[in-house]
Amino acid sequence: MDPKTLLQNFVNGLSLGSLYALIAIGYTMVYGILRLINFAHGDIFMMAVYFALFFVTLAQLPWYLAAILAIACAALLGFTVDRIAYKPIRNAPRISALITAIGVSFFLESLAVVVFSGIPRSFRTIFPQSLNEMIIIGGEMEVKYGREVIVGGIRFPVISLITLIVAAIALVFLWWFIFRTKVGMAMRAVSLDIQTTSLMGVNVDRVIGMTFALGSALAGIGGILWAIRYPQVWPYMGFIPGMKAFVAAVFGGIGSVPGAVLGGLILGITEVMMVGIMPAAAGYRDAFAFFILIIVLSIKPSGLLGRPEIVKV
Amino acid sequence: MRKLFVILLVVFLSVSALASIKVGAILPMTGGVAAFGQMIWQGVELANELFPEVLGEKIEVVLLDNNSDKVQAVNTARRAIEQEGVVAIIGQVISSNTIAGGTVAEDNGVAMVSPSSTNPLVTQDKKYVSRVCFSDPFQGVAAAMLAFNNMGAENVAVFVDVEQDYAVGFANYFKETAIKLGGSVFYEYYKSGDQDFTAQVSDAISKGAGAFFIPGYYQEIALIAIQARQLGFYEPIIAGDGAAVPETIEIGGEAVNGLYFTTHYDAGSPAVTENAKLFVEAYTAKYGEAPGTFTALGFDTYLVVRDAIERAGSTDREAIAKAVRQTKDYPAVTGIITIDENGDAIKSVAIVKIEDGKFVYDTTINP
């Protein structure tokens, strides 16, 4: 790979990784507080995109309003899923909650097939096209096929820059929220010991509901940004991004918000680099992501920024 | 009152079951290539409305959805044959599904007629699986002629979907002809469902690709085209019949303008038969727009199956399967269909271009 392609691939990876990072934040948050791997995260991501699509096409709302409403709906959906599916088994063994999460994931996917139909839809005209313009550094003006275009240069989509900024804002916001507010303090308390926290007079269900709402809102933001970058929507679109975000979260140390961002970026960059270096193995890129996960976990079981689990005897 | 209703219902159901011939239609109505299934179903439905009877009985088309999935392709074929008791099957749509589901048709001796599976393996060594479309050895030649002769491309990057038999086969036939024509090609790989192709596109650009050839399906074609244009690739992009659905334009937008692809039929091409005229008129009257390629293929498959039942003179599965293979000079929408001893139809390839967000018929390449 020549240096220019290497640099371009690094930027391509950053663009993909920023999306993984954003989705992974929500994943890791729920895990950090509940010790629950919420497999339905990717499907809330998908639902949010459908909400945005219908707010624009059916309700004829302007795109920014549609985005805000879709994110709010995603938060509400996350909250409802917790109330209906996870709350009744709060005291059951952790594996029951995990299996329930997988069930919720299948339920949401099938619901989307029934309600929205299984045909992939275009998301291209929903949001302003200018979001998908490229920032071009370097390159020369040339006339190709009767049009003046810029040839060469390192290219980065505007939407990916926005994604990076949103991820940074989410990072700072969550730090403030978790460490500087009353609800955040309650969340941290819940993450340590649910029963003791409830004895201290904290409404645990409300705190957990808040966590789900916040995590799902982040999934919604991630979903909409994803659909702007890759403009098609279908019921199973959340599966692979959800899985990758899960890998990113575990990779960075599940439960750690900065770890999720770091994990997402590293995963995106290595994935794209791997395809760039070995184009013939591009069909195995998803397998490669899981392979990295196995290696990282065997060297550092708690992930890059995760705290090692202290086993009390 | 209730009892009476139940009795009436039972009588009605058994009468309607007796007086109809069941034909299965196994199509991807959901999943990655649902657009093909939806369009083909429109064609089958329209043909069923226009020609509802054979041998004096009504034809009932039983629609089964295979989810665009290989495993479901087998399950639905089994369901059609064992539970629904169909006399013949229209389907399946993409090659990998027809290859998987075709084994069930083969074991049970039921004719399976595919509207659109172009991979040679679909009918190879099969007695019961046939198709009404051309196959990829010829589509590959046509696409390579388009790329190297008509468009003068030199070094072509071929994007191969490693999960699809169609894409792998089509790419190889393209390459064979490309080498014969003195051109050079190199492969980039991806798999169905991938969203990010920036690494492959950057690699192809750095290797000096003079054109992209994407022998895959529309979702990926549109995304590759978008990302290619974003990363500064302005040379021609060429695809196969996998691009012949409106979704290519809906998802791809600006990026697919100027895209050329090889396909089975275009409503803008000169009508060759009475059926072609009838089809375009009936479709336009019903939907208020011009029909698509796959709708035409669905229409044709229904007609070919109906014609086979008529010639067989009975609803015996074996006799119908034989009659399908003896289809000769049938005047269908997409051309004159003759199914040879291998189960293949020899047909010409249409070249279509996307211009200002519309499909525009370009030329026809004859075998």
C-alpha cells in the first residue's frame, strides 16, 4: 500500500470507527450499571432509523425535528423494553436477563419485518445531501467527462466529522452526568449493589429506566448517523453494527465509556486496514473483528481500559 | 347459524381446492434481495390475472417467502411440495437460493422454473430445474464486451461478492472474455450485507482502475457507487442484471448516474412479441408506470409454466416437468423462449444505462 492509500485507509477506518464508538457507548453504559449485555441495542438503533424515516416521509417533519423525535422515541422504546422485558426478572440469575435480551432482539427485528416490511428502503433523501459531502485535503482540479472535479487528495466525509464530534460530546456529557449529578450518583450506586442502593431510599427501577433511556438515545443517534453515511434501512441493519459495537465495548473494557470510544475507533481502523492490506481476505472482515476480540481478551481479559474484576473471597 | 357458516366454509374451501391447480411461487419477499421478489411477484400476479385458467381449471399461485436465505430456500421448497402439494414451482430468484432449493425439487421430481437465476450451476446436471433467462457464461461475455469494446475501459476492478454464487461465476466469465479481448482485470472482494467499501474502493483507485465492474446485487452496487464517487473515482461503473431494480437509483442517487448494466429486458426496447405488448399495456394500466425487468421475467415464468401444464395435458408433476423442458419458441415478453436439454434458455442481453435517475435502454447484444 502506498503512503497515500495508507493515509486514506486510516481516515476511512476513522470514519467507520467513529460510528462503532458512538453505538458502543450506549452498550457499555447499560453493562456498566446493570451487568447486562443488552443485545437489543442494535435493534433499537434500527428502530430509530425507521422512526426518523417515517417522521420525514409520512409526517412531513423537517429533518432536524424528525431526528430529535426519533431519538426521543428510541429512548422511550429502550425504557419500555426495560419495563416489560427486564424488570420482571431483575432478581433472576444474570443468564436469564441475557437470554431475554436476545429474545427482545429477535422480537424487534421480526416486528420491524411485519410493520415496516422486509424490503430495504432508501434513506438518501431524508437528510440534507450536504452531510455526505467530502472534505478534501490536497488533490488537483481536472476535467473528467465534461465536469470539473478534484482528483486525488485525502477525503473524509462531513458526516464522519460530525459523528466524531457527537461521540466527544457524548463522552463529556456522560462523564458529567455520571459523576456530577444526583441521578448519576444513584447510577454508580446501583452498579455497585442494587439491593443496598434500594435500601438507601433510591428508586432503583427509575434509575435503571433512565440508564436504558439514555443508552437507547445514544443508539438512536448512532443509527441516524449510520443511515446518513450508508443510506439504506432494513430490519436487520442493526445486527452487524450492534455486534461490532459489542466487540468494541468489550475490547475497550466493558463498562468503561472512554474505553468504548477507544475500542470503536481501533476496531474501525484495524478492520479497514486489514481489508486494505489483504484485499483478498475482505470477505472475512467480520470474522476478523471477533478474532481481535479473542486475542485481546486472552491477553487482557478486562479490555483496554476496563478495571480488573476483583474477586472477593 | 354458526354451524351453518362452518359447513358453508368447509364446502367452499373444498370446492375451491378441488377446482384449482396449485402452482408454487418461491420468492424473496423479504431480506436482502426483496426488491427482486416483489417485482417478480407483480409479474406473476399480473399474468395470473390475464391468464387465470389452464385445462379448464383455475390456477392458484401459492406464494412462499424464502427471506433471501439459502436455508429458507430449502425449507420453502419442501413446504411447497409436501404440504401445499403444488404441481410445479415458479422460482427461486437469486442463484444461491435456486441452487439450494433446486435439490429438493430434484429429489421430489417437481419442475422448478427460475425467472432470474443466471448461474450455470442452477441447472447443471439437473432434470427438473430450468430457467427462462440467459445464463452467466453469456452475460459475462456481454458485460466484458460492453466494458472493453463499447466503453474502451482498460484496467477493470471487479467487485466480487464472495457469498453469492451468481457474483463469483459472473465475475469469472467476465474475466475470461476480458483476457480474450486483451484487457486486464483485478478482483476486490466483499460479502452480502457489507456497508463499508471504502477500503476496497481506495485499493482499486490506488491500483489505477479504469472502470469498476460490480457483478453483485443492488444494495451493494448502490453503496459501492456512492463510496466510489465520494473517494474520487469518476470512471465508468458497470453492473449486471442485479442492478435492474429501482432501488439501485433510490439508494444510489447521483452516484449511479451513468451506470451501465447488462439485463434481460427493458420496457423501452422494441417489443418482439404480442405478449410483450400486452404485458406493457396491462402493467401500465394497473400501476401507471412502465414495468421493470424482473416483473417481465415473473410474467414470462408464469406463462411458461402454464404452457407446460397445457401441453402436458394433466397435473402430473413428472409430465409437467417434461413439458417444461420441451418448451420451444414460446413467444414471451422478454424474447422467444426455447428451453434446451440443459434447462437453459438462450436469449439476448439488453444494455441499459441510468440517466438522470431513470433507466434508459441502450442496445441489445445477441448470442
